[in-house]
Amino acid sequence: MAAQQSSGAPLTDNPEVKGWVAEMAALGKPDRIYWCDGSEEEKRRLTEQAVAAGVLIPLNPQKHPGSYLHRSHPNDVARVEHLTFICTPSREEAGPTNNWMSPEDAYGKLRKLFDGSMRGRTMYVIPYVMGPLGSAHSKVGLQLTDSVYVVLNMRVMTRMGKAALDMLGGSNDFNRGLHCTGDVNPERRYICHFPQDNAIWSFGSGYGGNALLGKKCLSLRIGSYLGRKEGWMAEHMLILGVEDPAGRMAYVAAAFPSACGKTNFAMLIPPKRFAGWRVWTIGDDIAWMRPGKDGRLWAINPENGYFGVAPGTSFSSNPNAMKTISRDALFTNVALTKDGSVWWEGLDGEVPEELTDWQGRPWKKGSPEKAAHPNSRFTAPMQNNPALSKYVDDPEGVPISAIIFGGRRSTTVPLVMQSFNWSHGVFMGATLGSETTAAAAGKVGVVRRDPMAMLPFCGYHMGEYWQHWLDMQRDVQYPPKIFQVNWFRKGKDGKFLWPGYGENMRVLKWIIDRAYGTVGAQETLLGWVPREGHIDLSGLDIAPERVDEATAIDEGEWKAELESVGSFFKEIGPKVPMTLELERQLLLSNLR
């Protein structure tokens, strides 16, 4: 049957938009087409529809006002890296770290899946903006989807609705995103990116990272490709502002692989010793950075909300996150209490005696199975964050004074180290790694390289991505200082040497002081480290020798580290920039 328009005329006169929507509707054959306007009335109506259809479960309005629980299909609970493809004319363009499919094969395969896939369903047209409305640095996208859950999440995570179409005007420069949950069969699940077409086609998944196409798909995979082409950087980085008691503000961008405390750092609350200091959140996940007219590197957060991992989030680990999700939040695959509240492993307080688990089954305390899925999520508006920066919607963004790379390493990497220069800092980011944990497949304690925390998200060849980082120095007269941190180093007793969480403010202050040039450092063979007394330890119950151990550099460990990096560079292949191999050789020669 022909698609029927159910929401009046399209919200735009743009012929490119209307033509593309009509073409995709002819492919998917939905019963209805609905154009999302982003209004509060629309949110209320779609939420009611989602509740009536069983897509959302209302939570206790006294405990969680305006909040709902969603349970996804048990086979659809995380990003699927092995089913995520970069579709470029040649395999070489995608590089060795990406799955590749030719555009011809991908479109051919996906057209068969999408053909008639929306029969009996509504096709929602979601116009959205990644970045502040009206900013020259923002990008407009259109996502077509059959999922009301996706619509309501995109409303939180992006600037969604008619304002996006107004910003686009008559332009043809918009990301084309097509999404259908299909029958949620992993055998028919594909997340395909077409960088040359600025397009994303996602089929067979309703999970956030696969289905909210503005997030990882556009903001990082397509964004990184566009950034190299247009002279900017799309990075998997938080952005925070540090304000001292005198009101002076410095901004930091930081990349951490998963399970390294990224959101906690973005919402850090300084310890009592730092009375008068404030940390303000710009973003917790993605940074778009570009050269400013003043010679500095400026960054915006393209997102409008937080899509965070629930387990481990608590008032003790991240009070600001807990306040952020206290209202108007969507929870996915967490457990449900008898009184209509949510629960997950790591939450404050006693474990309830009985729960309904993430699959809707009865769960009792002491059960060997997790009540909440380990990758269960919350989606919440960034306006709920009590530490939200007042500059988060500034169309120019904020100037970055320091870039931080941090992994989870039990040995080798010290608590904090500053690079000698920009290329050495790029080397630090390119060789970033974390040790595998019991939750990861394979051996425990093996270092998994995750360059700039972008391994799953770089939309083209990793070697060319590194070269783009190196090339950016030409366009940034006053580049940020680059640092490496490691909160997870362990002592001989197997315990963490550094307390982490809010105490990371002590390291952050040294980083800011170094960026300002107001404190010295000790030069080592591998980088600059704090001198004794430069990290303020007052009021902290930690033995000085523990701090010495956390900041120590073992030359034998570093020789092995740099040899391991050499093997990693061979995996990336001949496109590894010569500059980075020379950095590796220089550090090795220093150690010899």
C-alpha cells in the first residue's frame, strides 16, 4: 500500500528533504509518516502512545517524576562492533581497524532488508541538530525510524524538531539517516556508514548506539571523516571547565576508553580541600574541536543530553549524575523495585530483597544473575545537571587549554605525565590502551590499544586519522598542552595506589597549572612529571610512598611497552605517520 501522510504537510519546503523522505518511504512502505516538531505536546502524546504499546513503563512519579523504563530485546543490548561497517569505495580507505563493505554491496543488501520493512508501522521523520542551534560548527541530520523509543531518546540527546529544519533552510547539507528495527534479528542486523554520501543506514537494532544515529554514528564515525575533509576534529572526549576561586576558567578535553571513569570525571566534584573551586560540565562523551580565529583550539559538545551506563553510578561515585537522572529520564534494561523505582548494581543503599530484573523476570537477593544488564543505560537532559556550564550552548564553544588521554593500566603508566610537545602528545593518544578485565573476552590483563579512545568510532583509516591530528598543529597557533593520566595503577599489594573519583581534582589542578605555565615539572626520559610537592596531598589520607609508587617510571616496563607499540603500529600498516614511529624510536633510544 502507498504511504499515507498522517501529520499534515511536511514541516519544510526544502525539496531535497521532501524528496529524500518520499524516496525512503517508497522503500520502507510505512502505513503512516509522522514529522516530529519537537514540541512538549508532541512529547506528551508520543510518551502516552509508547506506554499504551508497552514500549515504556511509567516509574513512580514521586521518586522519578517524568521518567520511564524500557526493556529492549535480550539480543539487542549493546553496540555491535562486528556488524558495524564503514562503506567506502575501497577497503584501504576504511583501514584495518574497521569492518568494510563496498557502498554497492551495502546498499544492495540493505535495500532488500528495508523493502516493505515498515508496513503496518509509522515512519517518524526526526529533524535534529548536533551542536548548538545556529552555530556554524553544528550539523543538521534527518533520521527516519519506526521506533517511538528512538524518537523520545533523540528528543533528549539532540536539538530535535522544527528548529532543525529552520536551521537547515533550503540547504542540501544534512546527514541522511535511515533506521528500522525490523524483527530485531541479529542475523539481519547492520549499521552501515557511507562517509562520501553523509549517510547512515541501520537495520535490525533498537539499542541506543546502533539506533540513535546522531550519537556515535554521525558525531564520531561520519563526523571524523567530515572533520578531516573540512579541517576540524570529531573526538570521543568529555569537555569540562575548571574555575578557580578567583573566577579564572580553563577548559579541558579528555579521552578515556570505556570503564575508565569518563562520565565521573566530566561531573567531578572537588574535595573539601579545594573550597572555592568548581568543575563545570560541557559534555561527557563527544567533542567537536576546530581552530579558532585567536589561534586556539575551540570545542563544542554536539549532544543535548547524556546516554550513560547505569551500573556503578551512585551518589558516592557521581552525585551530579544521580541528580541529573532524578527526573525526565529514560532508563533502559535496569531493574525495577516493588514501589516503581529503578535499581542497578552499585547503587547506594541495601540490595532489595526482591526485584523485577531487566528482562521482566522475578529476581531475589543473592541470585547469581545480575538484576540490571551490565550495559543498562539512562538517557537524561543535560539541563538537569547541576554542574552544567553556562557556555554549553555558546555557538563558538569554549577554548581548550589541555587535552588528557587516560587508560586503565595496573603498571607502567604513571599517575600523570605531560608530553614534550604536540607530536609526542599525539603519540601518547595514538598508543592509549587499557587492560582487559574479567568482563572482556580473552585473557585478563592484556593491553588493548584504543587510540584516542576512538578505535570503534574512527570513520576512516587510523593511520590517516593520526596524520590529521599531527596536521592540526599547523592550524592551531597556541595548541593545548597534552597529558596522559592513569588512575588505576596498582601497588605490589594489588591495591589501587590512587583514590580516584573527586581526588582526581588534585591531578587536574597540576594539569591546569601546567597549561597556564604557573608551575614547574620534572623532565624524565618519557615526559614531564610533577615535582615533589606539586600535587597537593593535604587532607588526603595516603602515604607519600604510595604516591611515589603511583608516579614512578620503570625503564624496563617502558622498554616492553614501546616494543608492544611497535607491534601495534605494524598492525595499522604503512600509513602510520613516520613522525609517530620516530617518536617511538626516540623514546626507546632515551631508555637505552
